[in-house]
Amino acid sequence: MKPMLLIVLTSLAISAGCSRKEQPPTNTIAPAATARELPPAKSAPVPVPNEEPPAEVVERLIFEQYAEIEKLGGLPVTVTATGSAHTLHAKLYSARKESCTPSPQQPPGNYECGLTITLSLAADGKDPSLQTPSEQGARIGVKWDPSGKWVRE
């Protein structure tokens, strides 16, 4: 009889442990937390505009691109005929947007823009502003950022 009593008591203890009500979850945020300590709420992405990027935006982006190239030390080039390596430095004087076309196989808001730029180039530490500027064509990729502004691709 004792083994039977032991089995009954064990089963009662197990069933009592399983039938306990769960405690409601406690608040995991400390009461002293303020709004500035909480992570910022993510804002919804700004929809892509129907029109292509404006001229002043495209022109500003090409100036930013050339400034970034110069900040990185210029553009390294190799003359294929001789194999000699040089670093080109550019001075961009003006940029004029000619056209922008939607980039094929890209999501809406991606454009390839053509510009006419005026710049001068100099190699190996020479000052490009001492060179005669020339006008030439250039291209830049521009895309709509979900934060609501045009950026370089």
C-alpha cells in the first residue's frame, strides 16, 4: 500500500505544479526610463516622386563627387601604352544637367543623369586651376533615398 500512496502523492504534486496560473509578464522597462532613453520610432519612408531629380540637385551631387575624389587624394590612372602610373587632380568649375533617364532594371527613383561639365585636370601634384578648363560630358547615378532626398548611387 505504501508504494500506491507514494504514486498518488507524486501524481498530486505533479498535477498541482502543472495547474499553477502563470503570472502576468512584468514590465521590462524600468519606471525611471524617459522618452529620450527609448529608441526613436522609425518614420515611414517618403514615397518616390514622379518627376526626375531637379537640375540643382544633380549639379550639387556631381560637385560632391569630385570633392570626394580630391579628398581621397585624386584619381589614380595608368597609361596603358607605357605602363606609367599617375594621379589626376581635377578642378570642377561648372555643371549643367542635360537629361535624366530612369535606370533600366532598377527600382523606381533610380536615374542616370547626363551633364555637361567644365573642368581642368592636372597630373602628379600640379595645380589643376593653372590648366585651361575644357567642357565635356559626364554621367552620374542618382537615386531617391527613403529618408526623402536625392543621393548618389
